[in-house]
Amino acid sequence: MRHDSPATPEPMTAAGADAAPGAGFRERIGYQPVLLGVVALLASGALALASLLTHDAIAAAEARDLRESLTRVLPEGLADNDILTDVIEIPRGDTSVTVYRARRNGRVSAVVFQVSERGYAAQIQLLMAVDADGRTLGVRIIKHSETPGLGDKIEPAKSDWAQGFAGRSLDDPAPAQWAVKKDGGVFDQFAGATVTPRAVVRAVKGGLDFFAAHREQMLGDGS
Amino acid sequence: MSTRYGEIVKAGLWDQNVVLTQMLALCPAMAVTTSGTNGLGMGLATTAVLVLSNMAVSSIRKLLSPQVRIPVFVVIIASLVTLVDMTMRAYLHDLHKVLGLFIALIVVNCAILGRAESFAARSAILPSAVDGLAMGLGFTGALTAIGLVREFLGAGTLFAQASSLLGPGFAFLELTLPGVGGALLVILPPGGFAVLGFMLAGKRLLENRRSDAPTPTVATDSPPVTA
């Protein structure tokens, strides 16, 4: 975007190789496309090779990440299966949501899925776990761009606000109270930031509605 | 030769500091310096790319043609950034989660192109590497300083979450000042401009005081400084 050359002269290199004698081949018109082509070819080769070499390691690291996020929203002891591989895809709107299922003794005890809602700056993505009775087990923000110092209190590292959803279900609190306190609900907002917690509350409520609408499918054995 | 390396290092760290003197790379300098940790992380990642790109450009400097040198630099820098990004994602995954966003931003850091153009294309590999290191560390220092000031005034903390960047051993760096809420404005973009302005003014002041005569640096045509 800003490829302006520096305005400051370089004190140590007054001359510059451009003017060096005996480099006539570099001035030839045919040389320049060849140079550019060779550099581009080498660069793409190096990138392709690096991509091949790192592909598996990256996939493994990302799977480890996902596993870690999943175990953070799920209380311990709920699952004895490999949650990462026990997934179903359920359409929601234009996209589909990947639902991870935690099983104990073969029965689905809880599901984990991702929901997102528009916050103050951009989409807030969060991972939520819901047990078979439709109660929220945990909510964890995984990506957001809210204002640092205000809206970022939704992050688990900054405040434990998001833990306030644990145990909540569609009728606890009553539907009208699924809102921040400013709107007559039960959830705290932050000083100076209402849009962000409002969006998170809406996202969690939406997630619970989504669970209620697809309960059979999520808890059933079909895939 | 040793004096010359000394000059290179001094130029990178202070006299020709990327942010505070050359006024380059202000986009990342403003965007990510909401905390000292962010500034440090961005600075270190940039330093790595700067050293590599300076060495790469220097090693092919005899083959470069003036007419197509800029596209060649751009290809080299973009590829290096992507390589660093992939490598970190694979082998330093936790660090990548903290720095991931910044790494992509390094591509548009004109300071890297600037060093390739004004230094590496005209110097041998070792001085180029030293120059990249010094310029990168100068950039890191400036970013960390801006970040710390903004963090301190804006959020009342210092080096918050440093341990997630540097490892748990660095948790002692993290300071929270009890009862200090901070002025949000300093964290928001205007605060970045204001803090940078004060820092530029401070650096000029320091240089003017050091030598009573006007500073011999090239930056006498100082841009307007907001204060």
C-alpha cells in the first residue's frame, strides 16, 4: 500500500551499485523479464515446498487448538469419546454449523458448536456448550475485534463475565429477560460498552434457540 | 570495519530510527501499539523478516536490474513473510496465535522495502544483516515504548499478557496499577497519533540539548508535530 521509497539519503552508501561499471547485461531489455521470472519462480517454489512441509504440522496444531477450546467450554467428565471426530453438520441460515458431540456411555451428554453475532466492530465468534437438557454449560469467546479496554471484557482472560451464562437455559431467565440489564434483562453490561454484551447475549440466546430447533438431530445417533 | 558496524547499529537504533526519525512504518506503529506486549511482538516479528529480506536482497544485489528491482523486492519480501507465517503456524503455534495478525501486516511495512532499496541492494551480506537487525531492534524499541505509554495511560497496566507472548517466565513483567482506570482515548487511534507526536518532540528535544548546535541529522525538515 505504501511503497514510497524513503526520503532520507543513506549516509554510508553514497555511490550505489546501480552506477557500477561493467554491468551492461543488467541494462538489456531481455534480461529484466528473465530476472523477474526467475525470482518469482524461485519464490513460488520455496513457498510450495514450505507449504508441503508445514501442512501436516499446521493441521495438527489447529486440531490441538480446537480440542483445547472444546475442553474449555465442556466441564470435565462429560465426554468419554473423541469429540473432534464425532461431528454433524446442521444447516443454519446460509451456512452450516459443525456440532461436536460429547458422549458418555454412548449417549450424547452435551454438544458444542460455534455461534457468531455482529458486535460493535465486527463479528464476535463464540463457542458454546449445551447439555442434553438445553442448559448452557459454558461460553467462550474465540474471536472478536471489540474496543480494547471496553468491549474486550468478554474475553475469558480479562474478566469472568462470560461465565455468567453457565446453567442458563431458554426459560431461565424468562425469554423477555434474555437481555442486558439496561434493556430490562438479567445480564450485566460493562461501563461504557453496551453493544458488545448485548451482542453476546443475543448470540447465546440464538444458540439455545438453534439447539431447541435441532435437538433431536443433535442428540440422535444419525449423522 | 568495526567502527562501521558500530555506525550501522547506532543508525538503526537511534539516528535513523525507522519510526522516530525516518517516519516510516507508521501504519503498524499506530495500529498495534495498544499495549507494550503488542508492540514488542510486532517489533520482533518485523525484525526477523527484516534481517532475512536484507540478506536475501544483498545476496542477489549484483544481479539486480534497476528497472525491475522494486518488483523483485516485493516478491522476495512477500514470500519471506509467508514463509515466516507458515513456519510459525506449524512450529510456534501459541506464539502465532498472539502475533498472527501482525505477521500479515509486515508485508505492507514500507520500512522493509526501504532498507532493501537504500541499504541491502548496495552492501555485502553481513553488513546488511547487521543493518536489518539494528533497524528492526530500533523499530521494536520505538513500538514497545509507544505501546507502554499508551497502555499505561489508557488501561493502567504495563506489559499485560506478556507471558502469553514470551512464556510464563515473563509473568513478572506484567503490572497492573490498582485503582487506575485509564483514559480510553489513549488506546483509541487518536491516542496513537498524540503519543507518537510527543515522542518525536521528545527525541528532537533530546538531540538538540545534546548538541547545542542544530542536530546534524537529515531530519531537519521536521514534519509538523502534534502535541
